[in-house]
Amino acid sequence: MDLPAGTYSFSYSRDMAIVRTRSQWGMAILFMIVLLSLPLFAGSYFLNLIIMIAINAVAVHGLSLLTGYCGQISIGHAAFVAIGAYTSAILVTNLGLPFWIALPLAGLVTGLVGMIFGLPSLRVKGFYLVMATLAAQFIVHFILMLDPFGLTGGTFGVAAPAPKLGGIVFNSAQSFYYIAIGACILATFFAKNLARMDVGRAFTAIRDNDIAAEVMGINLYRNKLLAFFLGCYFAGIAGSLFVHYMGTVSPDRFTLLQSIWFLGMLIIGGLGSTSGVIFGVAFVQLLEELTAILSTSLGQAFPMLAMQAAAFSQIIFGLVVVLFLVFEPRGLAHRWQLLKASYRLWPFSY
């Protein structure tokens, strides 16, 4: 990795450090100050946008570990987010558990369910694994709609109260912002460090060539199941945050289209990159907001095109994914690395 002039690494721990120079520490501290003080001067609409970016980033971090690092393609990630959302809502509403206990339990239950649906990865891969995860999407959605145990509420869904801490109730965008941002920071930190540990290197080896990885002594079965557990654990945490922020949840929130959106966020941000997750989620979320505004304006200006304008965001999203696959297949994270290297080598960037 290109470093600023005069920056050297004299130990392995310093070489692996995320923040290395004084200027980087200064920018990181300034960024955290701005991030934590944002609710003091930002409006509810902007805070709601940041909260949704943070929650989706937690979910896509899980997909990044599963697909970006381990190479196990999943097209049913929204179903696992739904499992976390419903688990947390049921634990808090029916069993009376506090949100702070239901949150990790939702991740744990989702991770275990993810391991069950990850069992086919022990025998199949590629397109066949895609079909297995697609089956998970439809199975989970059907169970939530059917409500065989009287817990999910069928098409009406279930309600979930706002988190509480002592006398503080996190029932507004200004207060829930700190929970969402805190969870996103912890998920990013955990995913970044996990990718650089032995587990992360094993995931990367399996993604690049699973036969060679097995010859090197990497246990494919254990690491693939671990990837499914971790990826779905993150999805469960995101689902719990989502349901307690929205106050209610129904199956139509977690369709196949949402799973495709998650995968698109990962592709646009950059596979196998922690920073790419943040870039991809923020880019797609902002693009979705922009296209919603444009489609509304288009429908008002041309009432005869109101139905066509409703599909405007999906058309733009598909077009953006295709353009990224053609012109920037390594995602926004790769472009960010090139930009940093160009800045550090200026005026000899060529």
C-alpha cells in the first residue's frame, strides 16, 4: 500500500495499524466529533437517511464477509435480516426481554439459521449455491406470511417498542442515531479486523481457489459454515436495529428485490473491501433518495407517466450496476485507493 512520504513501518503491529500518521489521527478525531454532534444541528430527514445507511451497512458487512471475502454468493440476505427483525421483536414484545439482550440474541438466532441454509455450500458452489440461498429467501418469506406458530402476524407483521436505557427512550431519530452509528462503527471495526486475521485469510483463500486452500490445510467445511454464521449474524443485528427503529415490521419489507439491492450495494462499493461497504451503501441509499424525488417530480409534471415514473428508481439502479460492472468492476473502494495514491504521489501521479 502506498504511504505518505516519510512514513515507515518498524514493526508488524504498526504495519497493520488502520490509523498510522498524526494527520490521519487528526482527521479521524475530527470526523468522530462531527459524526457525534450531527444530531444537534441536522434535521430529522437527514438523520433518518444516515440511520438507514448505518443499518444497511451493518447488514452488507455480513454479506461482504460471506460473499466478498469467502466467495459464497448469497441472494437471500434480506431473509436473514427479516429473521433478526422478527426474533428481536418477538423477544421484546412477547417475552419482555430488554432490547439490549434481544439485539445479540437476534444475531445469534439468525447466525444459526444461516448455518442451516449454508449446509449446501459444503457440496455445491457457484450457480447452485445461488439457487440454494434463493430458496432460503422464499422459504423464510413464506413462513413469515403463513405464520404457522402465531408469532409473526402474517401479512400484518409485528410491532416492536423503542429501545430504553434507564429513563431514556430512543424513540426519535435524534436519539436512535447514536445506537445505529455505534452499531455501524463496531460492525466496521470487527469486519476490518476479522478480514486481517487468520479467519479472514482463510476466507480469501477459499474464495480464490477452494481446492488449493484445502491442499494448504484449510478446513473448507468449518470456514464456510463460519462465514455463513458471521454473515447472517450481522444481518440479524441489522434486522433488530431496523425493527426497533421503525416500530413495526412486515414480510413485504424483506423481498427478493431487497436482497438484490444488498448485493448491488456490495458490487458498487467493491467486493472484499470494508470501506467499499460504506461507499456502496451510502451511494445506493443516496441514489434511491434522488431517484424517488425525481420520479415524484416526473409523475407530477406528466400525470400520464405516473405508473412509469414509479419504476424509475429500479431502472436507474440496474443501469448503475451494469455501468459499474463494465467500467469499475472493483467498485468505489478501488477508485478511492487510486485517488489517495494519486494525492500522495502528486505531482508525479502519472
